[in-house]
Amino acid sequence: MTGEVEFSLRPYRGKSSLFKKLYLIYVGLKLGFTLRPNEDDVIISRDLFLAFGLCLFFGKKVRFVAPTFVKMDMYPVRPLSVNLKFIDWRIQYLITYCIERIVLKRARCFVFSESIRESIENYYRGVSLEHVRPGCSFESLDLSRREVGRKTTSRYLLYVGRLDVRKNINILLEAMKHVEGDAALWLVGDGPARKDLERKVNESGLSSRILFLGYQSKQQLVEKYSDSEATVLPTFFESFGHVVLESLYFLTPVIGFKSNGVSCINALDDFRDFGRIYQSESLSAAGLGNKINEVLRENAVLLEKSDKEAHRENMAKSFCWESFVSQVTSND
């Protein structure tokens, strides 16, 4: 393949995401004019708007690995009242919907979850996607985890991810009011919602049980996974979570909501073969809190799985990069 295009999103920092989307479409079209792929070449994109520009030129040569889809990505942040923000959101939604439908029709598309594949195919009638397990690099976790034992006697739950309104962290904080005993919640990560979340914690009287840790190094994160009672994923819309993979790699159970294909869509069911997955069918703080209590009670009586190495080898084999690349780049 020949051709080269340089581009940067730096000039669009701070601007409306609509400008960024239009700019990425322009870059995709520019790439379409510039690239000269050979017969066996494929073009892989994880950005919808880049994929749109590319697939207009190269069709099925473009392999779009969908990180999410419009309903999951935009519904959680839609304004509740009709104002300028709502109009901007609506315009972006319609643009994204139309572009996504074109990409799903013209490119060869992959998703990381069987449940997400079904949701997209039901949302966009007449499209077909392929389910592929992602590649995940466990080596760094394994090296930094080696010989790490439980370093704390305190019981805590773990959240790892961006502190953002999409992540539903408010409902997790409310769930802690229903958690029995003295189990704490440790929040790893940072984001635009941190100050509001810290204020809410202080006002709720839970500051002694909820700790904001901010960014953590790989070594620190490995220890958090290893020592925690469970990792909690409170989002309603989650296409795939490497946090889930990393938790299960250390035999740490994962708690979240049960996908119903409408108001809650996630990939937790795809992980059941690799560890303990607990899902609340009630999309409420009380339901999540009750599921956390169930896990804490079970943890008190369950023996730790003995064959850790075999478990980790199985996960590394199941989510290897070689298999992912082979499937995405095949011409079958």
C-alpha cells in the first residue's frame, strides 16, 4: 500500500465534537484519495468517521472494528430539556446514525461482543457484523504482578475507568448506601466528573468509605485488582471492557448490570467462561448494592482458585493479538 497523509486533532481541542467528526470525515476522504492499496491489503479503523471516508473508496477492504454504536455512545449524554445543547446533540446523533449505517453496509465490520453484535443488528436492520475476541497484552500485568500477595486486610470494591457522566458512577455511589458491613469503594481514574463526585461523596456522609485514587501505575493497579473483593462496572452501555478482562485475569469477580438489549447493553455475558460475573437485573442502586452484598458473602466462604497459572494461560490464549489480527485481516 502506498500513500501518506498527516493530520492532527490539536486545532480542534476544546471545540464541539461536531467539528471533530466533520474533520475526521475530511481526513478519511483525503486518505481515500491518497492511498493506493494492493489487491490483498486491508485497512483497519476503529474510528467511525475515518472509516466512513475510507469505505466510500475501498468498500470491504476497510475493516471497521466498532468500539461502540450510536445508541450506546450518545444516549447516556443526551440533554433532558430542549435547548441549544439538545439541538446540537440531535444534529450529531442524526449525522452519526446516517454515517454509521453507511459504514456498517459498505465496510466489513467487527465487534468484541456477541450481545453487542445482536443489539446493533437489531437496531440497524439488514446489516451483518462479525464477533471477534480482542487482543489483550497480559504480559505487563503478569510481570508486574509476579509474587504480589494480598497487602491489605481491608475489604474494598474497585472501580477502574474514566470519571465521566457516561460511566454511571453516581449510581455506584448510591449503591454503597446499600452495601452491608464496612467494605469500602476505591475509585481508580480521573475525569471531568471528579469534582462533582467528590462533592456528592462529602455531602452523603460516605467519605470514610469512598476513596478517590486518581491515576495508578500498572504495578499499583495490579495490586488493586489482586486485593479487591470485586470490580464494579456500573455503566448501562458498555461495548467491551478491558477492565473486566484484567479483573478476571486475577480471579477477581466482576459486578455489573444485566443487559436487556434496550436500556442496558453490555458485554458481561461474553466473559462468563473466564470467571465470576454477577449481574443485577434491576437497573437501580439498590439492585447493584444487593448484588455487591451477595458477592461479599460468597467471598467470605469461597476458597481461592488454586490453578492460577492455567487460568491465566487460558485467558492469554483466548485473547491473543495473533488470533484477532488473523480474523480481521482474512479475506474469507
